[in-house]
Amino acid sequence: MTQGNAMSGPTVKVDVTPLFTQGREVICAVDPQSPGNSKGGMLKLDKGQACTLEFNLQPGTAGNLSWDPAGAFAWDYNDCPGPAGTCPAPYIASAPSGATLQVAVSPVPKEEAAHYRLNFKDASNKSWHFDPVIIRD
């Protein structure tokens, strides 16, 4: 993890590279820049620590994608969130800025898995998404 400001804890930088599309989903490689934040292909975060997730959209082979300005991030505890998902605590997303999307993450008291959705738009304004998982342990 790299250091962020004291209020939000460290910044966890994650490269998101679109690989190919399948139906309405764009399959992406999700690569934390720090090896300690990867667990079985999922993002691994400490349950007792706040941090800021910084997703950096990389050029990929799945077309010219950008973050969806109407909602680039949504999450749910129990299942993959739908396109109109919300972002309550402990994961609060900011509006995307260029290729960067930041999500403030509050500490949680126990182990959990959070299903999240990354939403994209292509050059013709068509919507795409990807549904990875965050593990807090």
C-alpha cells in the first residue's frame, strides 16, 4: 500500500485493464500495485483499517472505455449489485476524474466479502460493467 492522507488511511492503487467483452460485461484484469492487496484474484483489504481505493483505468483490448459518470462504482454484501446500485458506507465513491476512480473505505469490525461493480461507457455511450469482489480479513 502506498501512503494517503491521515484521514483516509493508505491509498491502495489498482490497475483495471479491459480485456474482452462477454454479453454486457467487460472482463477486466484487476491488478493491485501492491502484492499484499491481492487474494485469489480478489482485492484484499484489512478489515480494521480505513483506506482509499484508487482504480486506474488502463488502455485495453475491449474498446475505448471510460468510467460511467452517472455511477462508476456500486457494491452489495450478498450479491453482485445491479446497474442502479448505491454506495453507502463503508465504500463511498467519488466522481471519476479522467482515468481515476477513488473510493473511500471505512474500517469494518469483522471479516466480510463485498461484491462490487465497476461501470463503464464506451465511445458510443453504451454501458458496460465488471463485477469483482473485495475480501476484508
